[in-house]
Amino acid sequence: ETGVTQSPTHLIKTRGQQVTLRCSSQSGHNTVSWYQQALGQGPQFIFQYYREEENGRGNFPPRFSGLQFPNYSSELNVNALELDDSALYLCASSPADQETQYFGPGTRLLVL
Amino acid sequence: SQQGEEDPQALSIQEGENATMNCSYKTSINNLQWYRQNSGRGLVHLILIRSNEREKHSGRLRVTLDTSKKSSSLLITASRAADTASYFCATDAGDSNYQLIWGAGTKLIIKP
């Protein structure tokens, strides 16, 4: 167990809706990254937060947004859901000075 | 876009045999990591090798890195049924924000 939790585990939404996914990092990990993993593919980097500020972003549109809170929790928000947003969403936390990332179990999102 | 490409895409061997997976990447890196993923769940860190290292061991795992060929291999010796999983390599983006760029993974099946 990595000590990183995510909620919910599964979610079904319809196209055009909005969704919020939550992650609780390990205590002391002030960096959190979010990834999207489509079926049969590797994770794709969405963005990273360090000390509550966005620290880097992958090739995802602005309707993907995030927040990081002082209590080591974070959120991924996706607006105007599209069918292609169906995927496993993973968060990963790490201390600021470590390259190794500690992943949560993921949230599986299905958009109908 | 994917940085790394794993080879083979799928590998099926008998329990007790050795399994070798390869990863190629495109840009200069500071380090390369291998992760394991069971049944579409969260990823578990296995080993990290830095760009100035050529080989690293951890238990039954052996990782090599050839920066001139931009490639790495992961060897699992004396495989067990519990090693059945997908294996991914991930590289940093060459800067300091610890974004990980992933390959598409090798699906390893260990037959009892």
C-alpha cells in the first residue's frame, strides 16, 4: 500500500457533465501529479501541483483543472465531459526532492 | 505523446523462467523508472536507474540502461505467478519538475 487514496473508485457520467475526482496524498508529500490512462495504454501526464500551485501541465485542454489543498488532498475537475475522457485517472504523490511517485488505486470514469 | 516504447507488447512464459522486457525512449533523461500495474489498478514503483548508472539490481529484478542507444531492459528472474502484471517504463522530461513520460507497457503473463 502506498498510502495514497482516491475517490470514488468508479464513476459513470454522461457527455457534457462535469466531474470532480479526489486524491489524498501521503503525509509530507507536497507534490501531486495526475495522469489519464486509456485502456491498454500507458499513463498520460495531465498536470502536477507543488505547494498548491500548478507546476507543469501536459497536453490537455483547459477543461481539465485541478486544485491542491494544504492537507495533502487534491482534486481533478473535468468540465464538458467527452466520450474520449473515459479512462482510469491516477494520482501520484511524492516528496519534493524525490523522483519516485506513489500512486493511488485510480478512479475509473466512464462517459456515456 | 508517448516517450517510451516497451517491447514486447505481451509476453507469456512458464513459472520459473526469466522474463525480459525492453524500453526505448526518445530524449535525454536524468533517470528511468520501472513500474508494475496489476489489472488496471494503481502503479507500483519497482526500481529507478539514473543516467550515470548502467545496471541496478533489486531482489529478482535487474535493470540495465544504455543511454547511447536510449534503451533500458528489465529482467525478472525465476518468475512467479504473482509477477503477472503490466510493466511500464517511465522517464523524466529532462527538466526538474518530475513529470513522468510513459511507454505503453508490456503485459506479462506467468503460466503456472
